Amino acid sequence: VDATVQTLDTDLAAILAAGKGKPKLASFSVISDELTAIVARYTQDGTDPVATTTGEPMYNKDKVFIEEYYNLQRFKITEEASNTTTIEVTYYK
């Protein structure tokens, strides 16, 4: 993740292209070298998350579950501050 707003579009397209069907649930974890501050913000309504103002905050090692393919399509995430943040995503049918 970086300061650019990220979506799941590429992942979802690859899953569908592979004939695996639409995922109905995904879990997201953020891993960061920042231990106490907010490391990322996400939305699932299609709006762009903006550092410090818009979106749900995530801290290091937070995990979020998002249900329904429609919400996965609208999911967006951005890094809160300039640090090293990785998002790990697992999809479920």
C-alpha cells in the first residue's frame, strides 16, 4: 500500500478470468513497521480514503472482513503516513 488509493480490481478480474467465480468474503490485514499510529485507511462505499480525514483507520496487524462481492468491488485503501505498509488479502467463496 502507498499514498495512492488502491483497489481490488486487478485481483477480482484475475479470479474471474481463472473461472473461480465471485468471492463472497475477503479478509484484509495490514502489516507495518509503525507500531502505534494509524497506518492505513479504507472505505467500502467507493469513496476515496484520505489520510487523517476519510475512511476507517487501520493499525498494524488489524484485520477486517468484508462480505459480498459488491462491497469488494467498492473497497479502497490508502496508506496513512509514509512508512512501510503491506496489505495481505485472502478471498473466500
